[in-house]
Amino acid sequence: MEKVLMKGNEAIAEAAINAGCRFFFGYPITPQTEVAAYMAKKMPKIGGTYLQAESEIAAINMVIGASAAGARVLTSSSSPGISLKSEGLSYLAGCDLPAVIVNIQRGGPGLGGIQPSQADYFLATRSSGHGDFHMIVLAPNNIQEIVDVTQKAFDLADKYRMCVMILGDGILGQMMEPAIIDASGNTGAAQKPWALTGTGGKRKKNIVNSLYLQPEELEEKNFARYEKYKEIAENEAMCEEYKTDDADIILVSYGATSRICKNAITMARAEGIKAGLLRPITLWPFPKKSLMARADGAKAFISVEMSMGQMIEDVKLAIECKKPVALCSRTGGIVHSPEDILAKIKAVNGGDFS
Amino acid sequence: MSIVFEKPKALSENIFHYCPGCTHGIIHRLIAEVLDELDITGKTVGVAPVGCSVLAYNYFECDMIQAAHGRAPAVATGVKRVNPDNIVFTYQGDGDLAAIGTAETVHSASRGENITVIFVNNAIYGMTGGQMAPTTLPGQITQTSPYGRDIKQAGYPIRVCEMLATLDGTAYAERVSVDNVKNIRAAKKAVKKAFTNQVEGKGFSIVEVISTCPTNWGLSPEESLNWLRENMLPYYPLGVYKDKGSESEAQNG
């Protein structure tokens, strides 16, 4: 199959269309606007709908309506916009509705900046919005993987009737790489007997709802949802390991940052330090088993993240604090240099785990 | 014996939770009668709001979805865009539609979204126990305007039909009341028109229904109807504020 050169944001849009998504509701925000622009151009030509909402809040509620009506539906935004969508993410969870949400992160808090960031890790993995719930969070690090996880996102959303967030950053959204877009994936023709399509006078009415006034009923719903989450944690965690077999120091990093880690690992190994990388592809569920399997062999871990120590909590939990975990942070839109990471590897190698 | 009056088929067997004297029951019935008469229950999807009518999904015999506070028109937009052949309506109170959901209301109207909005205006937040609403009248006492709504401090009530009538996307906006038989009959006609417009693809239609809240107004049902006539109707005059008729077809076609 032919490779095409694509921007990350456009790859998401094209892959979503390939996955059978014909409805996109969004609101412009840098650095993800190309997703919307691509959809605006393409959807009318393939019988789909691109609709620019009056706000992120309206957009996510349109997603709720479209999902409830049975469609594969996408919205995309960047950090401040995701804050606004959080209300809807909670309702999607409470209603057990499938949807795919793209967050091309930028620096925060507040209006922050427009440069790349990974500061929404907590937002994405610790339930964005009120109440007990999770989203599946996919974190690709190259354009081909963006294409692949976008297809997977729609499949997982339908399979588990829940939200899947594709968590990228300004680098991934803006950079170009060749990728193969396979048009033979599942386009979501699966039956959705719960969808609101009208009873046709042939079945009982369907109700999509997140209100349970009886606490026992709500608790039961939440218990059931967490049983599902347990199954997902068991079956859907994904990661890539790079030179971890003999590694004394294992970097844990996702997204664009993980690519820079590989450079730092090459530099460290040239200096005789055995470093490796464990790259989570799913941030929720976090690849705990894979990390735990490396906990005995490694001397220390380093969480390399464009945030002030968010993912590091999951690394510590995953290895049950068996080994020291150091933090290598850049934030506010500053991207790590390989030298930043190398310096941290050397420090950790010398016993400084700060 | 022949049956001369019965419950509309589009209403479920569930017993309304509404307070005695509340007009939600009448308005629900009018919608259900219209769904029956137009024979569209099987293709209708209703959107319930947050407010007293949050449980509306239990009362209508069509597919239903419960929306976040104020977001019903956005949810309805999503449903309608996916299945344009479905008839989609929202049922919203004044806090839902004219305060927290103002943006969703205005923009679904300005897009000429082909949906039907039933807007119940009783000038108070009912479910939370009687607080000031965007439609609370100047001087009206509520839990959060205990000295009467002071326009210097709290501003003015919003006249929704007048506001939406200024938008090119609004096909039909009418204000009705359910305080007496004559007005109820007129309200039914308006509700039917708002649904018929959607069937015919004419675009955004809203019916504002002036209603009572005896519990939170602290009045008996009868006193409430009198209060509505004496206070609400002068501020919110009944009538058709917009009726594009067939003009809208070009825009929505």
C-alpha cells in the first residue's frame, strides 16, 4: 500500500473517516485546528457532517447526541478546550456512550501557551470531569501510530461503550511523516440496539440517561462500570519496550518525548550506561504488568514528561516503589533536549534520584 | 359506551412526579396529543433537561435522552444531524434554556437547526426550591431575591421569543399560556405547528409556555393562575413573534 506524507492532525482526521466516522463537532483552538479544517473540507464530500459549534461545551454535547443516535463521532481540541468538554465527558461516561476525543495538548494552566506539553496527564487519566469514571487514553508517538490508534480508538469505544481519548501534543499534531492509511478497518457497522433511532412502533423506547436518584441503583451502575474497567486494564494495556532487556536505568516516557528519549539512550550507551525505554501507548490502562516485569532487573526508573511530575505517580504505583523513580521534567511548552535527558540519566546512574 | 376522552398513547403509564397545580402535566399532555395526532411517536426522540422536568424521559413513549443542564439543544442537534428523519424535540425550563443554556439556545436557533423546542417559563427555579430565574419578574420575591428582584443589582428578565425572533435562523417563535381552556387550546395549536414545521423541514421552532409554580410561588393553584395573568402576561405578552412559513425552506433545504 502507498505511503502518504501527512501532518499528525490530518492523519487523525483521515484515519477517523476511514474508521467510519461521519460526524465531527468542534471548535477552533491551536494547535489542533487542522483536524477541524480537514474535516470541514472532507465531510461534505463524503456525505458526512462537519459542524462548528458555538463552544467546546456545545460540541461535546453534540457528540453526546450523535453517539446516542448510534453514530461513530469525533471531536478534537487542545487543553483549555478539553477543560470545557469535561462536563460532557462525565455525561458520556454516565450514559455509557462511545465517542473519540482528541486532545493535542498545549502548555497550561490557564490559557498557558500554544507550544507542546503533556500537562493534561492527570486530566486524561484521572477522569476528566465529575464522578467515578475512566476513559481509555491512547498516546501515539509517530504518524503511523496516530493512524493505527485512531482506528483502534473507535473500535474500543464501541466495544466498551465508553470514551477513548487520543492524547497527543503540539509536536505530534504539527509534524509530518509518511504513513499508510489502511482503508480495510472496521467502520462500525455493529448493531447498537440501545441507540435512539425512534421506536418505529416496533420496540420499547430506549432511554439514554445518567440520572439515578436511588443511591443503591447508582452504586450498582458504578460497580458494573468498574468491572468493565477491570477487564480493560487486564486486556488493553499497550507499551513499546526499547533496549530494556539489559537496562539498568529505564526511562518511562510517552508521545513526542519518548522519541527524544531514544536519542538520549543512544548517547548514554555510548558512554557505557545501560539505559532503556518503556513507552506506554495506553496511559489508561497504564502498562503496569510490563513495568513490574522490569522492576527487579533495573536499578532505577526515570519518568520523562513535559509536565511537573504527573505520570511519575503511575510509574511508582506500577512498580510498587520497588526501585527509585526520578523525574525529568520540562514544562510550559519547552521540549526536552536529548542532553537534558542524558544529564538526568547520568545523575541517576551516579545515585542522585532527585 | 364510546370513549370520548383518554390518555394520549404517547404518554406512558408512569405517574407524574409534578406538584399539585403545576402546569407541566398539561404541557406534557399537549405534546403527547400532538405526537399521536401527527403519528410520529415512533420516529421521535425527546431530550429532557435538568430542572423539574428532568424525569420527562419516564413520561413520553418515544426514545428519550437526558441532557446536561442547558445543553439540550446541542444534544438535539447531534441526534438530528445523525438521523434527519427523526423528529427531535427538547423540553426545557427557564433556567435551563435562558440562563445556563443561553448559548446553546441562541446558536441552535441561528443555525436554523430543524428541531422543536418546548420552553416552559414559570419565572423561577423549581427543582432547586425556588431561586431567581433569568425570567423572574422585577420585584418578584424568590429564595435568592428575598427583597424582590432588584433590576439595579440583578438586571432584567429575558424575553426569549422576542430575542430569538431577531435571528434569521428562527422559523417560528410563539408564546402561549396554559392558564385557561382557551389558552390551552391555542397552546396545543402552537405545539402542533412547531412539530409540523419540523416534519416539513422548516427549521428551528420554539413554543414558550407561560406556566405556574404554585409550590415555589407560595400560592394555591388557583392563586397561581391569577398571579400568572396579572403579572406574567403583561411582561410576557402572548402571540406569534416569528413565523417564516415557507421562506425557511430555501435555507434549510
